[in-house]
Amino acid sequence: QVQLVESGGGLVQPGGSLRLSCAASGSIFSIGAMGWYRQAPGKQRELVAAITSGGSTNYADSVKGRFTISRDNAKNTVYLQMNSLKAEDTAVYYCNAERIRYGVRLIGDYWGQGTQVTVSS
């Protein structure tokens, strides 16, 4: 089993910055790529950013140039640095990790409980 715990969410003004952290514990060897998703009220959950164990990254077009995902494998932690925040970034942000067994990705990822990010004046 793997547990993911997010932290760092909160209220921030437009144009401000916030840094989210996600710490993994348990059977870390079973974790593949990790990422951040977000879900606003009445909308579908969407991928914000993802990073592989080797450090390759990809981002949603809406956050490119503003958000940066990083990973510390030694600490089993993934981060999301969010700059130039906009009101439309308001959502619950969820940490995600792929399940890997014998080099194969399994259906059904690990998920954190989520952390609220609110961008408002």
C-alpha cells in the first residue's frame, strides 16, 4: 500500500504564489510517474502537471510558464510551485501516482485526499 499526503494549499491573491507538496509513504517501489490533478466545482478533474521517475515533465497548456513540477526521489516527495496564480486556478488539487508492478503500469492509480487552493482578492 502507498499513502499520499498533500500540503501547502490555502488562500492567495491573484498574481501570488503557492507551493504544494505531496509526500508518499509505504511501498514506494511500486510508484511510477507522479502528478498533480485539479478539480473545480462542476467541472471534470484535469491533469495539471506530471513527472516521471527520470525527471521528464509535461504540463497542461493553461499552466505552462507559471507552474513547475519537481520530484525528490530520496524524500519520496513531489512538489508543485505555482506562480502568477489566477482566479481560474481555484480548485482542489490532488496528488497522483501510477501503480507499477514488474515494470507494468496497473489500472487504478494512488490518490491523495486533496488540498484546496483558492485564488481571490
